[in-house]
Amino acid sequence: MKLLHGGELAEYIKERQARQVRALRQASHVFPKLVIIKSTTASPVVDTYIRMKQRYSQDILIDTQVETLSEADMPTAIQKLNDDLSVHGIIVQLPLGDTSQTDAIVKTIAPGKDIDGLGPQAEYDSATATAINWLLAGYNIELKGKAIAIVGNGRLVGAPLAKLWQASGLAVTVLDESSADIAEIVKKSDIIVSATGVPRLISASMVGPGAVIVDAGTTSENGVIVGDVDPAVRLRDDITITPEKGGVGPLTITALFDNVIRSAQKTTQ
């Protein structure tokens, strides 16, 4: 089994980002700033992800501010942040307590500040989709000519990744809970990206020989964050797979802050 460690690539990119932020602060007097908006009903898992972003931002000297708001108050707050020239990126940490409000709230973010790439007019690609691209490219995994299955069609991973890859002319099959023959299609795929948040969904019998697997699904089970891939899959010696920790996650945060830096750089042009 070969492991795809996102942490190693993230550290390399992080050094470059720190240099870029220093240049912005010193040469241009631009101080990159991110605002994270979270729901008043946010779960402990959401708080964990926010703390990871805060630690990363401190390391590269990006100012990060967290606003805790009800869904009803979010649109007005976002409009003010859209107009605030000192703010370069805005994200709404999902999931919201009232998920029915997600679309309307995300669409309120100005396209030039939508650094999570969630709105329909966002100027930036999804951070998680970018992270998966970086991870596979960093390990020289060729996608052209390969059968690719994306399991899960959510707004954070599946849908934006499918859009990104299909625009590049790749052969992508997107699967969700309504799809027929999921196990059969996955088994015939060279590249498998799973992002459903359903623990142990991808079993060893669903994975063909020599497959490359990116486990981008996360959920909390008994207080522990787990992925979509059954532990038995990791006993196979013929596959390439992300580790249980340190796969896509570290690079997603890195990609997110890359978008903050790009947004800040635009103000100097």
C-alpha cells in the first residue's frame, strides 16, 4: 500500500505562502484577512476545523476573525464584510444549523471574496477540489485516460471536483445515493474519490486491483472523525490511498489560504 500524504505537500506550499504574505505586508502594506462565519449551533467538529484554520493563519501571518451568528443575521453581516476593504476572504463554515439556508447565505458572499468557491459566481475553485488536484499531481498520478469515480455529489467536494475535472476533459462518473450499480462502477474505476460522510461505505470488495483512492469523506462517530473507507481496504498491498489522517485535509486548508493570498494580491494591482 502506498500512502498519499497531503501534509508533506502542504508544508512545502506553506513556506511559499509565508513569503508571499510577508511581501504583501512589508512591500505593499496589505494585511491579508479572512473572516470565518459559523452558526451559533456549530458542532464540536466544526469548532475543530475552525481552530485548524486559525493555527494555520497564525503561522503565515494572515489575520483571521471568527464571527458566531444565527443564520438570520448572517446575510447582513456578510454584506458589511463584502464592503470592508480590509477583508480579503469570507467563508461560512458548514454545515449550518439550518441547512435549508445554506444556498441563500453562501450566495451573499461577494464572488471576489468567496475563497471557498461555494457560490455560483465564485472567482475561486473549491479549496477541497484544488487540494485533491494538488495531492494527485504531487504524487505524479496521471488522470488522463483513467476511469474516475467520484462518490458523493455534495457542494464541498463531489460537485466542484466533478466540474473541475470534467472541464479538463477527464472521464468522470459521479455517483450519489440515487445511483444504480455503485459497487460495480467503483470496482471498475482506476481513481476513486469518496466524499459522502458515510463511514465504511467503500469496502474492500468494491476496490479493483491497483486502484488509487482519495478518502475525502469525514464524519464524527463517537467523537472520532472517520472517513468513508472501511479499514479492511487499507490492508490491501496493491492500492494507493490517503492515510486516515493527513491526506486531503491539510492541503484543503492550504488551498483555502492560497485563495486568501490571491485575493489580497489583487488589491495591489
